[in-house]
Amino acid sequence: MTNLIVTGTSTEVGKTIATACLAALASAAGMKVAVCKPAQTGITDGESGDLDVISRLVPGVTTVEFARYPEPLAPLTAARRSGRPTLTLEGVVEKIRELNAVHDLVLVEGAGGVLVQLGDGGFTVRDIAAELSAPCVIVAAPGLGTLNHTALTVEALHARNIVIAGIILGAWPRNPDLAMQCNRHDLPAVTGENVVGEIPAGVGESEWDNFAQSVTAWFDTQFRRTYLAQRDT
């Protein structure tokens, strides 16, 4: 009955694939895993969303989407424009706790960055983490600009005394350029937080069995042991 929040330095940095990786690792360790996404935007009813990607890569995990808004905007803005009900912090936290009651681990995938407004009162994924006393993993792009974006995200989380489980580099290319290589080296010193994973670019297109067999190699051993009950054999 543990929560882990997956946030990002921005949109399109690889949060969904990172969430799938975490779900796969925890499932392989024998944990009963749920993945929830409080708000999905830019997808119409009936279309495949982020959770469908996770279900394909990690068969058997529970996936729950709390709200969907068609326009590709911040969730609160998209909700207002759509006329659909807005989320509330209390409602989101209650639903996550319901998942806690029947799962060993609940992964909560945010929308965009850590301070994107999700619903009433402008609450954010940071507020969800604070309410649940849950650690966060930060998914960051590897390229130029990520030092600043990641440092700002770390500061925002530290301001609410939220534990950061680590930084994951999404879509790490086969041939990283100079900026990416320097960023990988400099991120711990700039942010004070460890890089605990590097996800190869393109793995979201993998078949589920290949994905499951490969994912362990992309993550730090201590991170896996601490947060995902992983034990090396």
C-alpha cells in the first residue's frame, strides 16, 4: 500500500513510458500494481490514451483514468472549456486511497510539469504528493535546457518537503550528443538528486515481453530495491 508519483520537467519528456517501466519492475517483484492518471487531455472519448500504452507494455496492471478532456491543454483549462466536471484534490486523493486498499503500489502519472493545474483551486501533482506523503520521481528530457528545468522542479518539490526518489532520463538516444552527455554527468551536482534511470529512446514500441526482459538494466539497483521491491538474483 505504497504510492509513487511520476512527474516531469515538462510535457512530452517520457512520463508514460517511465511509468510503464516502474510498473513492470514492481510487477516482476510480485507487487500488485495500479497506475492512475488523474487527468488525460488532448484525447477524445474512445481514443487510446496514455494508460492504453501502459496496459500494452505491462499486461495485468490495473489502470484508472479519473477524467478526460478533449483539448490538448492544461487539465484545469481543458476542463473549463469542455464543460466537463473539474477534478478536486479531495476526490483524487480519495480515489488513490481506494486503490491503495487493494494494491501494493499505486503509481500516479501527472500531466505536464509539477505545477500544472489539474482542477479546482489550481491544485497540482505536487499537492497530491504532499497530501499522500508520497515520494516523486522526476522524468526529464536529456537535451539542452534540462539542467534548469530539472533544478526548478526539484526546488518546487523541496519547497513542500516532498521526497524525491530520483531523476529518470526519458528517451535516452543510442548516440547522445555532447549536451546530453554533459547533462547526465551534471544533473546530480546541479539538483542534489541522483539520476536513477535512463530509458532508451523508442522502447515504447517494444513488444511487452521484450520490454519486461530489458527494463531492469535501465535502472539503478538501489532505486529498484528501495521503491519497487526488486531484488537482484
